[in-house]
Amino acid sequence: MRNANYKFQVKACILQLAACSFFLASCVLHLATASAVHAFFVEAQGLKTTSALKIIVIDPGHGGEDTGAIGPSGVKEKDINLEIAKKLEKLILQKMDVKVILTRTDDTFIPLEQRSAIANKSKADLFISIHANAAYRKGASGVETYFLSFDATDEDAKRAADFENAIVSISNKKQDNKNADDLKSILMDMAQTEFLNESSQLAEIIQENLCQTMRRKNRGIKQAPFIVLAGAAMPAVLVEVGFISNAKEEKRLALPQTQEIIAAAIFKGIIKFEDILRSKMGYALE
């Protein structure tokens, strides 16, 4: 009888030890899992707070006494540019954790060279200049996006740059032509060397989104010597959102709905470009 009780007690002890071992193993596993999960979320939170873009400068072309192009019914390019820029700013602030700076927020004249200087001073990650096109051919239509080059892609690109650059005279800054040309060449070379590829990528993405969203004629990605882009120490593009000289496009561009569509298309381009930057910089996509 005693022998039977002894055996029963031994078995009970063994079972208790087994139970304790199982409990300890479970605790160890739980702690290891909790530690791993905690580490994962800490890492994930760190990635979420990391952004490839911190500051974006939006440049509404023209302003003040510089009206830009004027449409057949009197719509001014400077007004279209500002409305689109403000709508784009609103979208970015709503959906991205970045700072947005507009080179002008009202009908004010800002010299061309000061616009990229604003971007440089603020250490911006992107510079996007918004414009509406014009042509002698009343039927000219479509959208095109530019990045910097000392040589224009074609005659149309050269005329566009000449028109946008002509406003330099309004600032009443008389400089020696040779020195000004030399300085412009140096600035353009600097911008091309460091940011040519990224500017090209940004232009391609924005152009693609504009054409798909607006369903307008794709006039392509072009290069031209725009002074407003010269010296920008970051990826920089100039977007021609349509031809204000075309009566139909002028009417369309003046509509708030069209301006919102354009802003949304440019915004999508910014998001896609940021994804590319994150991949290059080793960040995980959210």
C-alpha cells in the first residue's frame, strides 16, 4: 500500500515538474515574441516618420505687372497659375507631412532669379513652377513639362523659354550681357550635373499624370534654358498646363474644376516621385 502511494506521489511530482517546465517555456516564448513584436513596431514607427521630402516650393508663374500670356477673352495666365498653385498646396498639406512654400501668394511681381533663390534658401527638396502656354497658332493645345537645359529641345521650346525669360527686363536690372550669360551657363551646368536625372524623372512622372488625368494632347517632356529653373539646387521642373491662347483651353483652364484636376495630377506625380526617392534612399514604402 505504501509502495503504491509512493509511486503515485512520484508521478504527481513528475507531472508538476513537467507542468512547470511547460509554463516556463511558455513564458520564455511569450517574452521572446513580445520582444520581437515590440521591435517590429518600433522599427515600423521609425519608418513611418521618415519622409523623403521635407519642403516643396511651388512657383505660380508671373504676377503683378507681369500678367504672363492673356487669352482671347482676357483671362490672365498669372491668375490661372496662382489658383492651381494654391489648390496644389492645399492637397499636399492635407495628404503629406511636408512644408509647402509658395513663391507668391497673391498678385505680386517676383523677379525670376528670386524664385529659385527662395527654394534654395528654404533648402527645398522640390521646385515646381506652374505656367500656362501660349502660341501664335490659335489651335495649339496640350500639356508639356520642362526641365533645365542650356539648349532648347526644339523651336517651340525655345520660344516658350524666350517668352518666360523676357520678364527679366521688368526688374530693371541692367547687367553686362556677357557676364549674365556666363553666370547663367555656370548655374545651368551646376543644376544639370547634380539634379538632371531627378528633374527628368520628375518631369516624366508629372507629364504622364497630367496627360492621363486631363486627357489632353501630350506634347512631351522638353528641355529649355528657363531662368526660373537656373540655379535651383534641387529637382526642378516647369509645367505648362495648357494653351491659354486657345479659346477652348482658356475657357477650360479658368474653371475651378479643371484647376483642381490639374493640381491633383501634379500631386500624384509628386507622390510617385517621392516613392522613387524612398526606394533609392533605402526607405520602405508605406
